[in-house]
Amino acid sequence: MALLGRLFVITFAVFVAMLAAGIAIAVALLGPNWHGLSGDVGDLVGFWLLVFFGTSFAGAIGFLPVVTLIALAEAFNIRSLLVYAGVGALLLVLGFYGGNHVTGEESIDQPPPSVSRPYEITAAAGAVFGLMYWLLAGRNAGRWRERRMPSA
């Protein structure tokens, strides 16, 4: 019965962490233009559409590796906050790099584009994913297997 409850907590935590990563991506992409947003309905809809696509991005890139890493964390009782943040950032950056090689074309008319900015956003979103998952489920990894003594 403890395993079933733990699976529910893990599933909930993964979905909330994906949403948090999507919000981090939306805030990072809109950050330079944040002062220009007026707060009207169009801006809010645009922000939440960007959150939706960011959440889809985080879920699509990392779902199978996340399931594998969660199983390993549960098996080895890994509960470190820094491990979850670092692995989340590394996982999304590797997934982003594997699916998209960002290159800039040379031009004398424009300055070279920042190649590192997409990777910075992806790493930050991965760290947010890892931190949110740790907050909801990771800090109790493997505890469902511990035997509880009945209270007297």
C-alpha cells in the first residue's frame, strides 16, 4: 500500500515540477520585455501559452530519463537537494543539446547571436524542475521501504 501512495506522490510531483519548469522558461524568455507587458488579457494569454509550451518541452525532453533517475533515487535513497537540482539541469541541457544544435550564422551586419542563452534558460528550468521535485517527493526518496515501529 505504501508503494501505491508513493507512486501517486511521484506522479504528482513530476507534473508540478514540469509546470514549474515551464513557468521558469516563460519568465526567462519574457524577462527582457517584462517591463513592456501591460497585464491585459492578451499578455496573460501569451504568457500562459508560453508556459504551456515550456511545460511540454520539459516533459517531452526528459520524461523517460526522469523515470529512470527517479527509480534510481528511490532505490538508493538519494535525498540531496543539490543532486536533484544538478541532475535536473544536466538532464534538460543534454536533452536540449541532443535535439537542437544552436548555431549562429556569421554576418557583418549584426552582432553574433548569443549561443549560450538557450542553454542557460534550459539549465535554469532543469534546476527548477529538480528543486520542485525534491520539495514534493525527492526529500522522502526511499522512505516508503523503511519499517515503521507501532507506537505504544
